[in-house]
Amino acid sequence: MKFQVLSIVPHSPHPLTGGLPSAADRLEQVVALGEAAERLGFDAYAIGERHAGPFLSSAPTVLLAALAARTSRIRLLTGVTVVAILDPVRVAEDYATLDQLSRGRLELVVGKGAEAGHFDLFGLDEERQWELQKEKYELLRRLWTEEDVDWDGDSRPPLRGVTTIPRPYAGPPRIWHGSATSLHSPELAARHGDPLFTANAIQPLGAYARLIAHYRERFEAYGHDPAHARVAAGSGGLLIADTPEQAVRRYKELYEAKVAQSFRPHLEGRAGYNTPFRTIEEAVAGGPQLIGSPEQIAEKILGFHAHYGHDLQSVTVDGFGQSTAEQTETLERFAEEIAPVLRKEAPSTLWEV
């Protein structure tokens, strides 16, 4: 198994103290954590993209460029690139530039996004989200694999003889499809033989297992070798303590205050927006959150693996408002006490062939 650190750069008051770092300090924290992730042996670092809500990830290319300049090995991913609201020409240009700067370390994870407000912000009809996602992704794919592209569609003006510059560093970067609630993304990924990145962040395991099962079934139905059906999985936050009991005592107030702070009543009933795991005991027992002792967390991830068969596990440590030192300590413990167990029990050839 390989490991990634993901930040969607939340910027809310601390759920217990009310403290709020400046935007500059928060962004520097994200970059510093990327440097720490590389030093600790993580395989990838990802930045999300949000244009609505309390997040500072509206310009992921800028943050990833800063990370490219301050790292040398770690792969740089997105989580997700909201291609449904963007111009594929600009996406092709911006991320190919980043791929050049990082000398081929870039991979995209595309999706329609997890914020309900960004379609209105960009003057788009949310009812067309999946139509926009499919058409814009397929144009992006062509722009990275072809030159002198002629294209007609409904999401932007036609193109005639277009070759985007710069070209990617060493051929088209891998594009994953982010999947959280709908069969649309698994279907699109399977059609094109692309890998799938399941959110695994809020809902029960069965909801994500259903999407992955559909992806694998359709991947083979489209004529692709099932051995090439790569899957990655996220998580709903990482909090580590010496024992399960200590984890509950140490993080119960913090976790439950954050759940209350993040609750969006206007989206109640819509899958993927509000966690059903309101107490820490519920989260530990059945949620995608990784909270507990190192042994407990490793066992939980292996439980995910039994259902998902995933190659890449993503973790998030900056969702609870903890300090840079606390976040770095959490990554250190994961790298030293959890990752070796998982690499041995669930080996993967991702990024090795």
C-alpha cells in the first residue's frame, strides 16, 4: 500500500478555542506539512479545490507549485480538480506547467466537487454537473494526448487546431476520478480505463464499496484488464493515541465539536455532506475516521482494504484545527508505527511499474 497526505485547506475557527490563524500562516502550514510528508516517506501529497465555504484551496495550482519548489521526490496530486466548473484548456495549461516544474511528479484527481455552492459562483447550472464533468474531462484528456485538436461541445466555444502549451513533462499525467456518492464517476473512470479515488470520508463503508464494485465490474466490461483497475481511498481524519481508550478521552471533545461546527443543516439528507457519525464512539466503531491506537488504525485500514482492494490510502491531519507540531507528530506516528504494517500486509506496485 502507498500513502498520501491530503489537505483541502480548511480555515475555520478552532472548534474549542475559537482561534483562527491568518490566511498566510495557514497556507504556510500546508506547505510545511508537505515538506514533512516527504521527509517522513509518504508517497504523495494532495491539495483539494474549494470555491465555496471556509477553505483556502481555491488556487490549488499555486499551492502545488510552492510544494514543487520545496520538495524533490513526493508526488503531487489534487483532491479534486473541479473540472466541471473549469475551462479544460486552462486546466491543461496550468497543470502541464506544474508537471514541468515538478519534473513529472503531478497526477490529477478530477471530480465535480463536494461543495454545493460553486456552480452558482461560476454561473453554471448544477443540474448539468455530470454532463459538464464528462464533456470537460474528455476534452482535457484529448488536449493532453493530442495536438491540433478540433473539438465541438456544449460547455465552451469550439476549438480548431489547438495544441496547448506547455506539453506535460513526460507524457500525459495519470488522471484519477474522485468518487463520493454517485455512479457517474466510477462509470466514467471505467470507460476510459482510469483509476478511481473514493472519498471514504463521511459515509459508511458500504456506500463506498458499492461505487468501487461498480467501477471494477464496468472496467472489465469495457474491455480493460481488471489487474489495471487501480483504487485509492481517503479517510475522515487521522487522530492517534497510545491506546483506544486514550484516543477517546483525548479527542472526544475536539471531534464532536468539529462535527457540530461543520454540520450544514440546509444539506441534511444529501449524501456526502454531513457525517452520520456524530460521536467519537460512532466514528471509531463504524466511520471512515481513523481514530485510535496505531494497531487499531492499521486494523481499520486493512478492513477497508478487504472491501476496496485499494493501492493508495490518503490521510488528513489538518481538519481539526491542531497546530503544525501536532499535525507533524501525527504524521510521524503514522509513518513509523502504521505504514510499515500496511506496506507488509497489503503491498502495492503503484508507482513502481
